[in-house]
Amino acid sequence: MPLRPLLALAALVVAATCNASDGPPPRAYDLGVEAYRAEDYALARKHWAKAVEEGERRALNNLGYLLYYALGGPPDRPRAIFLWRRGARLGHSEAQRHLGRAYEDGTDLPRNFIEAFAWYRCAIASAEAAPEHERALESSIAADAAKSLESLKARLTPKQVELGESLAKKHVERFARRKAGA
């Protein structure tokens, strides 16, 4: 084979390899994660707001967290609760846990221990149904929700626990993530 075509082929292979390693541009959600890890919460808000617009369900929880706790800007608890509610209804365990905490605290929505109980229980069910590659994070979320649930139960009457279990059953049926193949 003549040298010139061989050099041209080698140049094409190198160019293709360089372009392939560049990969697609980073997604807004991932940029938000990077900004959050760097403690640039204002930038994380911006990226996760874009990710919410793009339909990324994990961003619902994360942006809600920044808004609720006033990280990277002023608090916007009503919007945070709205985002957590959306995420919770889509089966996002951490959004479910945060929504439970918001109901328990009664900040910017009526305090409702029965709803808090149900959302904590739903968060546990969703986390336990996570795929294998998400188990480490999800087991931490389940443990946090279980701890919150036990703390809450200690303050409830038996009738409130019964009502919480009844509502939790409905929430789990409607909103908990399902195990693959189930």
C-alpha cells in the first residue's frame, strides 16, 4: 500500500478517536452535580432548573433542596415543595423523603403527620425497589426515611399510626418505584 493513503487513513483514525473521546456535551443535570460538589449552589440551581425543563426527574429533588434550604439564592419553599411533589409522584425516593420532612415540619404547607408518615414509607419502598447500580445511594435514603419514620411514630397515637399506614399503602401503590420485572 502506498504511503500517502496509509497516512490519510491514519489521520482519519486519529481524528475519529479524538472526536469520539470528546463525547456528547455534558448534560445540565451533570453540570448541576459538578457545581453542587464545588459548592457553587447558584450555578447548580441554574443547571438543575434547565434539567427540570428537560424532564430530568432527579433534578426535581435537587433543585427543590436548594430552593427549600436557600442554597445559592433566596428560599422558595413553595416551589421546592411543588418540585418535590412532582418528583415524589414520579417515584423518586429522595423527593418522597423530603416531601415527608416538609409535611412533618409544616413549613410552607400545613403540618400533616399522616402525610409525612405515608411519604416516608413510600420513600422506603421506592428505595428498596432501586436497580442494583443505584443500591448504595438508595439504601442510604431508605435508612434516613426509616429513621425519620421511627422518630415520627414515637410521637403519634395508635390511631394516627393506623391512618398513616393506610395512606402509606395508597401512596406506595400509586407512587413507589417498581422493581424491574415486577
